[in-house]
Amino acid sequence: MDMDAELRALAAQEDLPADLVWRLLRHPGARRSAALLRRDLTAEQIEEIIALGSVRTLAANSSVPSPVRARFAKHPEPNVRCAVAASVRDEPPGLLATLADDPDPSVRSFLAMNDQLPPDLLARLATDPEPSVRSSLIPRWRDVPGSVRRMLLTDTDPGIRRSSARAFRPPADLLPGLLADPATRAAAVAHTVPTAELAADPDSDVREAVAAHPDLPVVLRDLLADDPDVYVRNAVAARADTPPALRERIVAALEPDSPIAEWVLSYGRGTHTCPPAAPEPPPLTRQQAEALLTRAGL
């Protein structure tokens, strides 16, 4: 581990004496690490981090006292307001509503990711004029009311309709329209009966969705096993009801064109392996920490 990485790790070490934290704040990387990860920053250290220009990183630290985070919600730089919007609580009351009215759509998009939002603010963001805000909301609002779900599934933006069809079970009366819509057809497949027409759809995403359908008839499964699209064939190989011999034949002929494609395909089948996580550096004693800081000129 190089010295900069050692300093960043030390800055996040729990129970680090305050005087050593102060010295680490003079190093940009260690300062950002402390600003983001430390739960024990003093008021004076917080002000020093702000003065040294790491306010954006500090704003993302949910352990910073609420009054300080409320200050960040009024910061002139949108990226600072974004950093705090994603996790800030409604302290003082009305803070979340203020962020919901922020003139910068990126701030409202980050706010839409916040787990602390009450239903009325979620509903307001669902009608936000900026598609990116509505899009940020969809994957995180699981108990969306039926009226809002219907609104998002019929949104004027095709990306919103697509995301909504993937996230929500559609009402039965909307399903024909979703299947007819190129933006939502593939996502809607999961909510209908797989047919030969869908299995022959010109859109490979639709055929891949058919190949993954839990009620896929054997005749369509075997047809899609020879599909020209590698991801459709891979979806067949990933099925629990695919005979081992057929699975082996499909996998042997996949021929991904890059290591990334190979990993994506194996991920789809559940046979991927992830590299082991780098081991956490051992905590340093005070003597070791002081020696490191001395070597770094801090």
C-alpha cells in the first residue's frame, strides 16, 4: 500500500486520537477520507474541513450533526446540496420540502434517492418536470400508490415508462398498451403468457425476457436455445428447468467477445466469481501512526 493509501486508511481508523486527526486534515486524500467516514469529528474539525475545501465530501457524511447538514442544504454549489440531499433527515422540519423545491434538478434527483421522504414529497417528485428526478424515484419507492404507479407507467418519457414497467406490476388494463409500446414491451413480458409471437419478436430484449419467463413452455425454450442473440441463449442456459445436456451445449457455444461479456453472461447464469475483497489494513498503534505521519511530513 502506498503512503497516500495508508494515510487515507488511517484517517478512517476508529478511535484515532483527535490530535492525529488534526494532522491528517493537512493531507487532501486523508482529509476527504476523514470528512466522509469519521463519526467523531468535532465542531472545530468540521469547520476546518469546510475551510480547506472538502465541504462536498463532508456533506455526504450522515454522521455530521443535523444543523451542519442543514447549512449544506443551502450551500451555493449544487454538488454540495446533492451530497446532502440523498440522506439528510427533516431536521429542522421543512428541510426536505425545501430541497424538493431546489431549482437544480440534480439536487432533486439525489433527494429522490433519500429513504427519509414522506409520501407527500414522494408524490411531488413523481410529478417533477425533470425526467431524471422521476427516474431516480422509481427504483426506491416500492409501496407506490396505484394512481402514481399508473401515472408513471403512462409517462410521456419512454425511459420513465420502461423503468416503471420493470419496477412495478402493471394494472391489467394497462398491460396491452405496455406490450404494444417498444419502450415497455420487454419489461411487460414478465406479466403475460409467453407466446410464439413474443419468442420471435425482432427485439432481442423481448426474446431474452421470454427466455427467462417462469412459465415458458418447453417448445419455446428449445426454440430460444438456438436464438441468434447470445444473451437470449444465455437466459435459456440460466433456467433451472433447462436439461444439463442442453445447458452445456449452449454455454459451450456462447463465445463471448471480451472478458467483460464473459463475466456478464456468467453472472446471468449465476456461475460468476468475484475477486476477493482487498483485506482491511490493520489498525495502527499510536506509535505506528505517528511514524507514518512523520514520514509524510504531517
